[in-house]
Amino acid sequence: MREGTAPLIRREDYSAPAFWIKSVDLTFDLDPAKTLVINKMQLERNLDVPAQALRLHGEDLNLTRVLVNGESVSFRHEEGLLVIDSLQGVPAGPFTLEIRNTCAPEKNTHLSGLYTSGGGFFTQCEAEGFRRITYFLDRPDVMAVYTVTLRANKQQYPVLLSNGNLVEQGELDNGRHFAKWNDPFPKPSYLFALVAADLVAREQWVTTRSGKNHLLQVYVRRGDLDKTEHAMNSLIASVVWDEARFKLPLDLERFMIVAVGDFNMGAMENKGLNIFNTKYVLANPATATDSDYLGIESVVGHEYFHNWTGNRITCRDWFQLSLKEGLTVFRDQEFSMDMAGSASARAVKRIDDVRTLRLSQFPEDAGPMAHPVRPDSYVEINNFYTATVYDKGAEVVRMMQTLVGRDGFAHGMTLYFERHDGSAVTCDEFAQAIADANPQSELARLLPQFKRWYSQAGTPRVTARGRYDAPSRTYTLLLEQSCGSTPGQAEKQPFVIPIAMGLVARDGRALALQLEDEALPASGAYPQERVLVLSENREFFTFVNVDEEPVPSLLRGFSAPVTLADGLSDNDLLLLLQHDTDPFNRWEAGQRLALARLLAAVRGDGDLQLDQPFIGAMRGVLTHPTLDAAFKELLLSPPSEIYIAEQLESVDPQRVHAAREAMRMQLAQALRDDWAVAFEANQATGGYAPDPISVGKRGLANLALNMLCLDAVARGDTVWPGRAYQRFKDASNMTDRQGALWALLASHSELAEPALARFYELFKGEPLVIDKWFTLQATAPESGGRVFARVKALMNHPDFTIKNPNRARSLIAAVCMGNPAAFHRSDAAGYVFWADRVLELDGINPQLAARMARVMDRWSRLAEPYRSAAREAVSRVAAKPDLSSDVREIVTRALADA
Ligand code: B3K
Ligand code: ZN
């Protein structure tokens, strides 16, 4: 294990490897206690760099033999590296290196490298797990062809899988068998995978456009086959989409997905052998919610799309992680949008993605872990699989598409693959390809400046001021940008910010947009929407032939990851809420109206008291004859407590919670009859299908039921809670069942207890549903400390185990991240709980511990008494002497944020 003094790795220190590994022949004798690995490599010196000793990575391994060209050589260990000095003078040309070592999969609680789960063997190698399997140049720019032979007991491990194509399989002595796999594509070690377990597969053949047939397989444990249909459908849709949208075909004879119950993250894109957290594979209507279904579709897509963006072209070094992650998130977002279909359903997906960005990336960019999309340094790379690298990285790619157009972007992708297929490259090379394919674009003109999105951390703030001049019939927009300092970056240079916009007349009409000195376009009409490109600190944009003072609708579709201060009044926002042709800004107007009221209540002395214009506007949304249900639900859900807190200089989480709960209660009361109508009108009929219309109906019906119970319980009325309980019992799908249970929990109904008990009895054999059962209890609205007390009691429940990441997250992360009012207690008990859990987890699974540690990132923003208590808890974790480098990096950065 790496200890707390691990060095800082810097991007500027990159140097090419001293050796290349051309091919690897691996043989595994799989045994949970002691697995033997025979690793035969073909290497050659990299003649572009000065001759040096060979230094191989290795971690938690037992080395038994080292042979160079069949002869034993001397070696030494130095700072976690295996050093073979005699290879410094090796002649140019290939030589072989054979290494034998053992490892102990059943003792591997880090879930990095080779480990056991549910009686099978699984691997996770990204970012640096391969070195926990055998000695290697475990860095992404060393790409080799792998041949892998697996040997294991046939009865216990009937399925033996690795990357690529199966070349041979057969029987061995003593009840053992073997399988030999070959992956023809050179790949970095982080994409290696093996699985040996007792599994069954759903199979499907597909034919790609070239006429080739491919076998798709989804492997799960016996008994879970009835939960694989949606994952398989999502995989087929992904194969079809990537070929249609980007002309990128499946390049292997077979493509496998394997589900495993113990997994640190969502899934992993190993070449041809994706390994998934069961959470992103298993679903049937009885066990999975609509959002589970959507999550599966997007993660299956994401991992499949990595096959080109990540695997065929990979990262030169881990600082370039967003090269594959930002791009692949962008691709999975586009995939889900294309699958959603209608303009309204696409907007719902976009709003969802922006909510995620604001919930996780904006706080990250404003806190101690702020880092550029392409970081400059790290201690532990696993700590940099962040919202910034993934989600802001995706926004950077999206801005490129906005600047060059959808077709231009597709051409850019084609050029990127022409230039770099089969190699390990940098973010610069990606941006250059997109720009070079679009030489006339704003991206090409501004490329060096645009790339500041990769190098500068922090969320830019755009302010906009409009001035209408009646005599000249002009409307002038002044746009200004600034960006606060972030750790290590005091001054920021201006960004290139594409601002999609329109102007809306007082009667709701969209106005034609003619800029000063602009000729009539070939289409014969000026557009009603356009993209302004802000690249200076301040710029004026003047529109002519404007007959009346308009309301500007800026940053449509959230065209850049910035915050916007446009000074719009309540009346302006009400106009946009009603008339904006851009659905994103329509939603945003509603959120801003709610946010303004919430912030006033949190900052001021009085309680929140909703005004008639706001209530009327919300009623207008709820009773709107044509808006989609999903869109109504988004509009009627107030901003989250985390998002509200981010707008405040000093945060009292209890006040934020109280204000938001008051808003929910008043909306419940004021719209009581309308909620009842909406509930009845949005019953999805027929069999379960996760299509956007049905999903929207179930979502709005659940919100309505929640509001109706809230209002009823407050009045002492038992009718709606009774109906909710009945619905909970009779539900034919998990979305409705969980929605009804949540309505009871969130309204503090007495029926919540019997419902929880019944839920447990129904699903005690379904781990993913029991995760939900823990999470529902941990995220229920706090009242009088009961939720927190329940969480502590649940830690002793026979089904709770901190060793399983999903289960640990379902309770610990759920309360610490998902329930601010239960977590931030004036007696500091929440922080003590957090510190104890982080320390406990650190001894088992440092990656997971470091994720949990990030809960406290924003401690310095808290008001007293929370702030001092939170700092003390972070200091207590930091004081532990043998802390992992993972957690040490997080808490050290947090404490520097005073
Ligand atoms: N590439 C993996 C994440 C690996 C995380 C390593 N700590 C999954 C993904 O982004 O698709
Ligand atoms: Zn990814």
C-alpha cells in the first residue's frame, strides 16, 4: 500500500517511457488465496530517450522469478518499483522478459487489481490496478498486444473471460479447465480485464453496416438473467447509434458486459470486456426505477463509446484523462438525447445534465479540489476522476460542437481518428483536429484562447446588461466575464464563451436578430436565435431594427459552463417562463424565481411567504394544457439544498433546509386541488415501459402524491396517506412503489413505518433494492434528529456491510451527501460519524474512503457552529499517521482552504 508521503506528480514532468512493451503473454493459475501469474513480455528500448535501467511498477505482489531472454538476472526494489539495471545497456531490438509472481485476490479489499466477489474473480485496472496483478510499465502510453490464458477449477469457475477473441479452450487435470484469449488491438494495461466465475449470459447477434456479425453478451449471476433485457437493448442501441452518428463500428467479433456486485464505481470500458457494477446492468420493472433504467442506458452507452474514444485512441498520460472522459460523457449525453426523441424530452435530458453539473462540478470548481479539466498535478490519480474532468470536460466538447456546428464536429471527429487511431495522445491534439477540420470556424480563429478551458480552473461569471435606445431602434448588450481565483491560479485570462441567445418581445414573440452592419443572410431572414462569442473581458453587441425593448434570453440550452448575472426582474423571468422558445431557459426562469425567494428567506429574518405571482406562475405550469409531464415536474421541483447553499457566502444548512421545506409545503397547500387533478391525470396505463412520456407521467404523479401527502399530514387528514399506502402495496413497478413510499416518508406519515417493513420483506433477497431501502431511510427529511439516529442504528443492521461499496454508499454517502439537514448538526455528531467512517473505510478501500472524504470539501463556507466543528473533524482524519495517500490528498487540500 502506498503511504501518506506519496509525491506530487506533475504534468510538466512527462517523459516518454525508456522501453516499449510490444506484446504480453499472461498465464493465470487462479486461486483466491494465491494466484500465480506468468508474464512473458516482448520489449524493446525506446531509442528516442537516453538509455536507462528498466523500472517496472508493482504493488502488493510476491515476485518469484525474473528472466531476460531466458536467463536469470539481478534486480532490486526501489520505491515500489522493480529495477533491472543490466537492461540499461541492452542492444536495440526486441528481447523477452519473463516474470513470475503471485497475488492474493481474496485479500484484495481495495477492489483494484485482481479481486474476488461473490465467489468469482474480477479485475479493475484503471487507473493503476494492473501493477497489483503483475510487474509492468503501468502507464497508458505503453500499448501492447495481449494473449491471456486462464486456468481454474471448472466447477467453481465455469466461465473464463478476457479481452478480445477466444482462441482456444479445454480441459486440464484435477477438475480444472482453461481458456485462451487474444486481443488483436494494442492497448494500455489499464484496459486489461479478466473474469472467472459462475455466470450465465444473455446473448444477441448483431450485424453492422459492413455486413459483419458480432456476438453481444451480458453476463450475470444465475437468477439475474430476467434483469438483463434493458442492458442488452441499450447495448444494441449504442452499437447502432455510434455507427449512424459518428460512423464508428464495433471492431471485435464479440463484445461482453459482465456485472459484479462489488465495484468501486459505475463501470469500466476494458477492451471487449466491460465490467459493470450490477447497479448499471440489472433491471426489471419490479426492482428498478425509471431513473435506474435511464442510468443503465447512459452507462452502457458510455462504456461502449469508450471503445473508440478511450480505447482506440487513448490518453498519453493521466493528466489527459478528459480526452477520453469528457468526450465520452459528451457522446453518452448526445446518445441519450437522440434516444429521447422529442424536443421536449431532449430538453429534459439537457436540464438533468446541467443540474448534475451545478450540483457537483460548480461546488468542486469553487472549493479546495478545484482543478483544470486537464489537471497540472496530482498525488493520487484516482482522486481526479472528478466532475470537472468528466462533466465540465463534456461541456468543453459541447462548446466546440456549438462553435463548429454539428456536422463540423462530426468531420472533426473523423479527422481525429484519421490522425490518431491506435495511439496515445493529448487534449491539445483533440482540439487541434476539431479546429483543423473547420478552418473557417470561430474555434479555429480562437483556438489557443479556447484551450484555456483545459488549463484554467474555476467557473467563469458572465454579467449582461442590456440598453434599449428607442430613437435608433437599437438594443445593445454589454457582456462581461470574470473568474475567481482557484488554488494555485490567482489570475485568469478571458475564456471563449459561446452564448446562445434570443430576444423576446413583451407579448412573447421571438424577435429577429440583426447585428449592426450585418447583411441579410442567404435564407432571406435574420435568425431568431444566434450564438454570440464572448472572448474579451467585455464586449458590446448591438442589434438593430428592434421595435421595442426586449427581454434577453441568454445562455440558451446552457451553451457554456458559466454562471450568468443578467439582472432580469421577476416580470422578465415570468415572461420567459411563459414564452421562451428555448425550453432550457424556460425551466431556468422558473428556477430563478424560486431561488430568489429561497435566498431572501435564508438571508433575511422572516419566514418564507410565497407571493401570488409566483404561486400563480407555478399553477400555470402545473395546469398547462400542452407542456409535457416530465417538464412540469422539473419546473415544479425547487432548486436543491446544495444548489441554494452554493449561492450563499456563509451557509447555515438548517436554514436552507427550513426555507426549502417551507416552499414545498406552501406549494402543496396553495395548489392542493391542482395536484389532485395532476395525480389523476398522469396515471401511466398499460405495461411498464421506460419511454419519456411514461417516465414523465410517473414522475409528475409521484411529485403530486408527495405534495398531497405533505399537505394532508399537516392538516391531520388521512385520506391521501391512505391512498399512498394502497398505491405502495399495489404498485406494479418500482417507480410507483418507491414514489409512494417516499411520499409517506417525506410527509412524516405514520404509515411510513409499516411501508418500510413491508418493503424490506418483499425485497430482502435483492441487494440493489435493499440499497434503496437503506437510502430512502437515510435521505428522509430530518425531524428532531430521528433520521440521523436511524442511520446510526442501521449501521448494525444484519444487511449492512461497509465492505460492499454500493451498500456503504447507500447509507453513509446517502446521509452525508444527500441529507444536509440530518448531517449538519449543531452537536457535530454528523461530522464525528463522517470522520469515523472515513477512517474505517480507509483501512479497507482507500479509493472509496477518499470519495467519502470529499463530503467535507465545502466546510469553510459553513456558518458557525458548523464550521469549527467540521474543521475539527477534517483535522482529526488528517492527523491519522498511516492514512492512505488517497485520503491524505483530499483532507490536506481541504484544510488548506481556511
Ligand atoms: N474509466 C472508468 C473509470 C475508472 C475509475 C478509476 N478510478 C469508467 C468510465 O469513466 O467509463
Ligand atoms: Zn468514462
